[in-house]
Amino acid sequence: MGRQDPPTAHAAWCFLLLVWLANSALGHGDTALQPHGGYWWPRGGRLARSYPHLQGDARRRRLYSSTHYFLRIGGDGKVDGTRRVECPDNIVEIRSVRAGIVAIRSVHSGFYLAMNRKGKLYGTKAYTPSCNFVERIEENGYNTYASWLWNHEGRPMFLSLNAKGIPRKGPKTRRQHLSAHFLPMLVS
């Protein structure tokens, strides 16, 4: 009788043959599906992920507060609310900075929406980290915008317009407050 290979050796050769066949069947052009190409092969214990479709996205909208005001960034940098739909200062461009982080800029005045460390909203011509907001879609379909840079005693500070259209100070805002809920309405 001749010498026989142990069953584990056959299993290893079958696995290598299977990997080679799968690689040949997939073709060499699709690097996302190849073991060394990126997405399904763990590198350093973690999957490589990329979200290029979320970066650089710019949307023109009117931010309509649940307190029935449109967010307005005036030509002097003043931030407040207006009930006038046709006001040019209430058209904003919401641009993705990275996944979940946006910058809001008035199309007409060119001012970016920003929040200082005390939670006061203001407009600035220069883009700074104070202009970044965390955009979150809430359960009721409205969006909230929390300062990415600043918080108050560990709590996020939100973009918020009170019942008179005046911005609320960040430390007094909460995610649950309806004054911090906005609908991004399409500009026609």
C-alpha cells in the first residue's frame, strides 16, 4: 500500500484551489471584490471603508423651523428667522464636510453659519471649524444641527429659533426641543 496524505492536506489544497478559481472567475478588474483589493479583506483587524459619495455634496435648501420660521443669515452676518418665503437670505447651501458633518452658507450673502463657544449663532465670511454642524435626522422627520466644535458641560449645543424667530443660546437648547427641529425644504 502506498502512502496517503492526511485529510487536512486535501482540505488545504481544496481551499487554495477554491480561492484561485474565485479570483479567476471575478476577473482582475474588480479590486473591491479581490482578497488583496480592499473591502472584504481585513487589514489590521478592520475593514477598509470609503464614503466618497458623502463628501462634497452641496444642497440648496430653505431651513424651515418647527416654530414656523425660515433660517436667515443676513448681509451683515446676523442670524435670525423670517416668515417670508421669498427672502433671498433664507436660501442656504448645505455642504457635507465629512460623513454627518455639514457647513451651512447663505447663497445670497455668502456668510457661513457659525456658533461660538458660548453658543451664540453668527455669520462669518471665512470658513472655520466653528462653522461645522452635526446633521441628524430625527424620528419625526426633522433635522437637528449641533455644533461640531463646541458643547456646554458635555452637552451638544443646537441651532435653534424660538417662537419669535430669535436664535436661542446653545446652552439652553436640547435635541428634544421643537425649536431645534428644521425641515430642509427644496428651493424651486
